[in-house]
Amino acid sequence: MTPPDELGAAGAGPGQNLIKAEFGTLIWLEPLEDGGRAIMKMYRRRPFYDPLRRWFLPYRAEREFKVLSHLVRHGVACSEPLSWSHGRRDPHGLYELLVTREVAGATALDKLLKPPGAVTDLSPLLRLTRRMHDSGVSHGGMAPRNILVSFPAAGTPAFHIIDMSYSQIFPRGIAGTRMATFDLLDLIYRIGSHYPAERCAAWLADYGLDESAVQKLLRRLERYRPRGHWAHLRRAETDLHAAIARLRAPRSPRDGGSRSAGPPAASDT
């Protein structure tokens, strides 16, 4: 799996198909030996800042790989991680590379919201979000573009969570915490304009919120803003809570002791 030679001519190699080409991010498809396809996501790093940064914080590709691997172990549908690496390669300079398996036949949810009737039931997605939270993962960017939908020959649409670059793993389940509420607010805020409020309320109930928690979260949506400095503050708070949780967590076998919560509240604490 070789990165394309030029950012401006990405996807020109044999079997490669360009998805995104920006100065700092390059994403393309590449065939796998088993007949599937890999999604190659390469981040260009800044030469002076990042060698110092890596002593204190994990690589972005490393974080995504670990979170996706954690979700796979807990049976949460997501993009399957294959590998990650970092290094230096001309003409890209310093880079990080994350390789995941393509979800065959899947489409991003944001492309299915506007055609009426394309996706009518998001209950499976909210139940998937609950399983993610019960596994201890906060997504940090629950937008329809980060959710893939596939349509099996028989049965309901299948949802898959992707793009975990802002995610955090907590030692225990986070349902009912502010971090879980941030994910729910992000998701419902972005789909609320496409579906009636009563349907969103029903889907939140499928997630596990009781009636009072559902109404509380819907009221918060009236003043909620997912972008700008508020988003940076929420991510900083999540990172801080995750760091504190890891310091307080007892040393035990990996992934042990996930909290099983009852019907969670839309927490403000």
C-alpha cells in the first residue's frame, strides 16, 4: 500500500480511487488482496511541532486505530481497522497513515437524509450509539457524514460508525454522562431538521433515555450549537475527563469492568 506520489495527482496509481485531497489530509481507496478495498487516510504533519507533540499525545492515526479496534472487540459496527503507521516520505514529508477496510456498498447518512423515504427509521443507529457509549467510547463528532448506511438484501439498513479522530476511550461505560450527551446533541441537532420532533424523541427513547431525559435533551437543542469555540470547549472537556478517568482507573486487564447503566439521563454534570 503505497501513498500516491503527488497530493495533486492522488489516486492515479493502479487501482487507486481518490476520495479527498487537501493540504493536510489525503484519502483514497486501494484494492486488497482478498478482493475488498482499503480506505487509506493520510495526514500530513507539521515538521517542527509534531516531533515534539508525539512525546505527549498519541498520533491521530494511532488514536483512531485504537478506538476502532476497541469498538470491534465490543461488537460495535464500525469501519474495521487494518493498520496504522507514521514516518517521512517525499514529497509529503512527515505523515500518519490509517488503513481501514471499506464498508462495501455503504453510503454516508448525510447523503440519504434529503431524498424522502431513503432512511425512515434511525432506531438502529441510536441503539448502536448506546452500545458505543456502553463500551466506554465518546465519539466527539457524531455527524451524519460520519455514519455509513448499508442496505442488506433482506432486513433493515445497517449503520456503521466511522471517523474517530476526536474520540476518547473511558475505562467504564459513559451512558448518562456529559460526554454521551454531547454525542446525542450533535446527532439529533443535525438530523432534527429532516424528521419530526416526536420521531427524534422516540429514537432517543430507543437509546435508553426516559421521558424526562428526552424532553430535557430536546429543550437543550434549542440553544445548542455544534460548531465554533463551543465545539472546541466540549472536546477539551471530554479530553480532560478522559485523562482524569484513566488516572483514577484501577490497573486491571484491558477493557474489563465496563459499566452497565440503566436508562441514562441527559446529564448536565
